[in-house]
Amino acid sequence: AYLTLDGSATSIKVAKNLELADNVRLRAGSSDDLQLYHDTSNSYITNATGDLVIRNNANDKDILFQTDNNYGDTTNYIQLDGSAKVTHLYTDTALAATKKLYLDGGGNTYILESATDIMDFYAGGVHMLRLDETNNTVHIPQDSGDAVFTVGAGSDFQLYIDSDDVVMRNQTQDKDMKFIVNDGGSNINAITIDASEAGKATFSGAVTTGGQLNIEDTNA
């Protein structure tokens, strides 16, 4: 049978291909809310009421979005991996200019290209970092209350702005700050600031000044 009206199962069973001409719609819902059709150029799945849910109930199976790969073959572009609970993207992903990529499930932490070749990073709603290709700058646009550049597992080295003053600090107790340069292929400690000696500065070579040099003995 090509078509069976099954009274016991209260269903209509179609045993052969069902072909719909162009612009003829397959409709579902009391108000024809869900429709599937082809208009001679493109194919459409449209919904007029509520959410459109695509669900795979098979255990540990995926949902795959495939299309042509420009070489005459089809390939996966997006894979919703049910077993790994991961979304795989298999091609470059383009985000339109000024649109945001949110990372916290909300609206406070995101990345965007705010202007041509300017990438801004926001965390907790605070503008934390800007990469500016036009001016070749990496910019932290916050004072110390909001942004401190740190290095080290314990944030030992800190660099920040405090009321327009530039602060460079070693947070580790009694540890030094060293300024090292390369002299003829050899690294030398040009300046060492000794924290355990009340900040005593030691210069490895001569000190040259273009103006007056005042030396004060605070112990006198």
C-alpha cells in the first residue's frame, strides 16, 4: 500500500516518497504554524508560534550542520556533540563588526571589534584591555582601582597607574628589582634595588647625569 489509514494506531502511514511541487507547503499546527517548502530557489523551515526546537533524543548522538565545502563535497560545519557536551566549529567563524562575543552567559564579559582593527575586552562590564592595530598599541584603559598588570604566580610584579603616576612594584617581601641589559652579548645587572636593604640602589657602572646630582645622607 502506498497510503494506509490505520484506525487502530490512529495514524496515516505513507509507504512511498511524498513529493511536493515547488511552493507547495507541508503544514503542521492548528494555525499552520510550522511550514516546510521549496520555492524553486531555496528551501525553508518556518515557524510562526513559540520556539523552534531541534532535538536529538538518541543517547550520546549528535546534531550535525553540513553544507558544501566549495569543492563539490559536503562537510560538517557545526557539530553539537551529545556525548562530549561540546559544540565543535569546523570552519572559520566570522562575527560582524561591533558585534559582541559573550563569554559569561550574560552581558558583562565579552570581546568585540569596537572600531576598525580595534579589539576590546570587557570583564564584569569593565573595559580591561584594548588591542589597537591602527596605532600599534596594547592599552589597559583603567587606573589601579580597576586594572593592574601582574606577572608571577603570586602576582609578584605589578605595573599600574595611580592618579596619573606610574607605579612599578615587586610585591614579594625582601626581594629585589633588577634592571638587566645586554652589554656586548653579556647580560649585566645595570641597576639593582635591594628591598631587604630599605631600597638601596646599586649601579654596576658609572652614573652619568646631564644636570646636578644631589646625594643626601638621611642617617646624618
